[in-house]
Amino acid sequence: MGYETIIYEKRDHIGYVTFNRPEALNAYNVRMMNELAEVWEEFGADQDMRVAIMTGSGRGFCTGLDVKESASGIRGVAETISFTPRRSGVFKPVICAVNGLCVGGGFHFILDSDITICSDQASFFDGHVSIGAVSHREIIGLSRRIGYNNALRIGLMGIHERLPAQRAYDIGLVAEVVSQEKLLSRAEELAEKLKRNAPLAVAATIKAMWRSLNLGVEDAVVLSAEIADRNRLTDDYYEGPRAFTEKRQPQWKGR
């Protein structure tokens, strides 16, 4: 693929999305956002792709919007580009492997992923208020994951407090901490397990959870039941019990 700011590889039903601006700690500019939007559109439409793994090249995962470009007025542009999986309408499972520094807008990728792991060298902070900007989307999204107090502290402390990997695990920002050298292999282990499950059922489970975030419990249950009912119309819904009865591996068709 002829991308300049990212690397996109497809191997054995897994899509590898690697941010590739190491000289800028993988901060995203307009080109990178547009390229990511293209990748997520392609990944979502490719029936052969079951799982995605996101990570960064070099010592940074992603340090958010490129400050040099944001100073010249691209902040509004960032709101119009679907550069994350959920903003692109992708509900296939995404594993986020945080290899290093994750700052500000880098949290968008964590928030739009389904399983987040990090290396023991990862650290996290949100620097918006330290450069005169309001932290809003990031910490509001984080509050749904790690609670109001933890999210607000990250937003208020700015560049003056970094969250180390172990603390990120303790408050539930990441699901697992592994050594730097094992990060990608561990992400691949998780992807291999995920892709053995029924792809439509997995996507529907993610969709039900995601779309229930702004609903009360009763409305969320109603919505999830509607999504589950649609899944009962798929071939895979019947293949699973058949394979279990016949004591064989299911042959998912994704339809």
C-alpha cells in the first residue's frame, strides 16, 4: 500500500495498522488522518479481515494532533475526518497495542478500540490545558472507562503528570501490561483467539456495547436484543450449534 504516514499490512485475517511518523512521535497530521480513514474503510469492507491491531512505530504510540499543524488551524478539520475505527463505522474487533507515549488525541484510538494492552514502557497524559486548549472529547470518553475522577485528573494535570503503565492498568485504562519485546506477539495471540469466534456475532456484540453507552440500562437491553435478533438471521448463528454437536471446528461464513 502506498501510504506515507502509516503502514497497513494484511496477514491471515488480521489487519496491522502502524502509525509511521516516528520523528513526530506519531502525532497525526491531515495526511495521516486521511490515510487512516482510507484504511478503516478498506478494513471494514474486506470480509477476509477479522481483527485489527493498532500500534506505533518508534518510541511513541501517538501524541495526538500535530501541534505544528494545529497552530495553523487544522483543529476543525480533524473533527470532519473519520480517522478512528468507530468514527468510520467499523465494528470489527480492534486491539490497541500501546508501545510508548500516548498523549491527548492519542486517547481516541484507545477509546475506539475493544481491547487495549500496553508495554511496560508506555505512559499517558493529556496536554491540552498546558497549551491553552480545552480537554473535552478525550476526558469525557475516558470518564466512561476509568471513572469521572481519574479522567478529570488526567485532563487537569496536563503535561505535569504522566500516568505510567502500571497505574494505567490499575485504573482500567488498559487490560494488560507486557514487556516491550512481547507487546506485538501478545496482541497477535489475542487476535488469533478473537478471529476463531463468529465474526458477525463479535461485531454485533461490539455494536451493542458501543451504542448502549449513552442509554439507560433498560433501553440498552432493548437495543442489544434487536441487534441479537438480527444476528439470528445469519448462517453463522446456526453453524455454531451444529459444529458443537458434531464436535468439529465451526466454519464461519460471515453472512
